[in-house]
Amino acid sequence: MAKVIVTGGAGYAGCVLTEMLLARGHEVTVVDTMYFGDGGLAKIRKDIAIVKADIRSDISEHLKGQDAVINLAAISNDPSSDLNPRITQETNFDAVVRMVREAKRLGVPRFINVSTSSVYGVKKEPNVTEDLPLEPLTIYSKTKAEAEEIVHAENDSDFCAFSIRPATVCGWSPRMRLDLTVNILTMHAVLNKRIRVFGGNQKRPNIHIWDICDYYERLLKVPPNKVGGQAFNAGYENHTVMEIAEMVRNVVGKDVSIATEPTNDPRSYHISSEKIRNVLGFEPKKTIADAIHDVRDAFSEGLIPDPQNEKYYNVKAMKAQGFDSK
Ligand SMILES: NC(=O)c1ccc[n+]([C@@H]2O[C@H](COP(=O)([O-])OP(=O)(O)OC[C@H]3O[C@@H](n4cnc5c(N)ncnc54)[C@H](O)[C@@H]3O)[C@@H](O)[C@H]2O)c1
């Protein structure tokens, strides 16, 4: 069992991860600015340490004595990052550089850096493997790619530092996001009985939130020589947006209509998750359909009573906090 600090632990993945870490016997400290509140931690608030702090500030006192850092804190999508490139650079790059070096100096043995599979940009190769060059297209993915490089350079025989590049995450979290492909399509199917698909042939790799959090927890225990200084893709299936829409209809109901509209964004992403399977034996246990079921059930159980609330949409929430003029 480990003492783990989760930055961004009040976020979409963070809330599910924190609960899982706790259930598996770890001691958890969450460090988060709470841009989206801390309501997602309500169930476990008493059982973990929660620190409202910015990773751009000195968080050494919280790093001290930990067995691992899982760094989820980030301005976590393209539109939010575009709102304020300076804070994005400071959060997704500068703070990560400082934190990884500080963790190493303080003798924290493991640093798990959560990057993104969008660091590749758009590739022609049918299988986007970790050895392909990174061609990030946005401020978000550039800052993530640059941070990886520094994190990996800090890896040595006493300090295990590496990155995970998740596909788009899907499914229910107590800090719900309704700005992610599968979750958006499911919401429209449930609420409007109608899904609008822009284009449709673009591929969007996804991974169930339970699986990605399960990976993060298992990464606490993998031997350093298998992962140190490296990056690992983590996805499930590479489906087109139209295929995902059809899966949503299969789960939500045949009365859901799918309308196709033209798009000027034909970007298609697809990643290979062979390395993480071959090197670590990690394979997803849940499907995209499972995520759709979970989100549908969350709506029917009244867990998302106000789906228009800006807190479910990162860019809207950040805008409402004046993030663009800070
Ligand atoms: N959700 C996805 O589809 C996806 C896909 C690939 C990678 N990722 C990465 O996974 C991580 C978690 O994503 P998420 O979907 O949970 O995002 P999220 O936006 O829900 O969570 C991020 C959390 O970080 C916190 N945060 C932001 N800046 C901070 C700072 N300076 N100091 C402390 N806390 C700060 C926010 O308050 C938020 O709670 C991010 O690094 C993201 O880039 C997410």
C-alpha cells in the first residue's frame, strides 16, 4: 500500500481514481485548485487529505514523505487551454517541471505523469505507436508533449518517472464532464432523442474511466525498469464518431435519430495500445458501451439534474471564472 498524492484529484478522472485508491488500501492526498469545485469528493472527503492548492505554487510540504505522485492537474482540453495560453503553459509545463524535480529531490520514488494521446497530432499511420514523432497541434498538446520530455529526462535508477497518454476518457464520474465525445453523444440521445454527428468518419479513440483509473493504480506497483523514462498509450477501441453514435443508439434506444452534418474538422485520431499490453499486460476490462450505460443510468437516476450547468463543461466553467482575462 502506498502514500499517493494525486494532483487534480478533484477532477473528472481524479474523483474516480481517488475513490479507487482508497478502496485498494492506499493513503491519498488530493491537491487541486478546485476549478470545478470539490463536490465529486463528497463521498470520501473524511477518508483522504484534501489540499486546495495550485501546483504552480510550492507544494513541497505535501510531496514530502509520499511514495508516488500521480499528476492529473492540468488545463485539460484544447478550448480551455486556448482561453489562456500563459496559465496553460504555467500549469501543464512549468509546474510539472518544478514538481517532478522537487519530488526527486525529496526522495519520492515514483512520478506518474498523465499526458494525452493528442501529442501525436494527426497521423497517416494506421497504428500510432509510441515511437512515432510527436507533432502536437494545439497549445494543450504542445505543453503536454514538452512536459513529458522533462519528466522522462529526470528518470534514473532511484527515481521512476514516466508518462501515460490516455485516449479520450468516457463514462460516469461524480465530477462529471459533458464535453467529452461519448458523454456528449449519450447526453443528447437521452435528453433530445437526437444525435447530431459532424462528419462521422473521424476516429476518436476512447477509454472507460474505470480502466484508465485502474491503470493508474496498477502503475504504482510496476517495476521501475519496465516503465521509467518512457511513454505508454492507453486506449481501448478506435471507433469513428458515427460508430460511437450507433453504439449510443443501441444502448439508449432505437427511437434515437442520428443526423449527419458537414464539418470543417476532419481530424482523425487513432492510437495503438499494444505497448502497454505487451510490456505490462494491461488490457481494458470495460467497453465504450459500458460507459454509455453508466452515463445513461446517471441521467435516469437524477445524478445530473441540470445538464446545462457550466460546471460540466470545462471551457464554460473556466470562462465563467474569468480565466481568459487572468
Ligand atoms: N478526460 C480526458 O478525456 C483526457 C484524455 C487524455 C488526457 N487527459 C488528462 O488527464 C488529466 C485529468 O483530466 P480530467 O478529464 O480529469 O480533467 P479535469 O479538468 O476534470 O480535471 C483536472 C483537475 O485539475 C485541477 N487543476 C487545474 N489546474 C490546476 C493547478 N494549477 N493546480 C492544481 N489543480 C489544478 C482542476 O481543478 C481539475 O479538478 C489531465 O491532465 C488531462 O489532460 C484527460
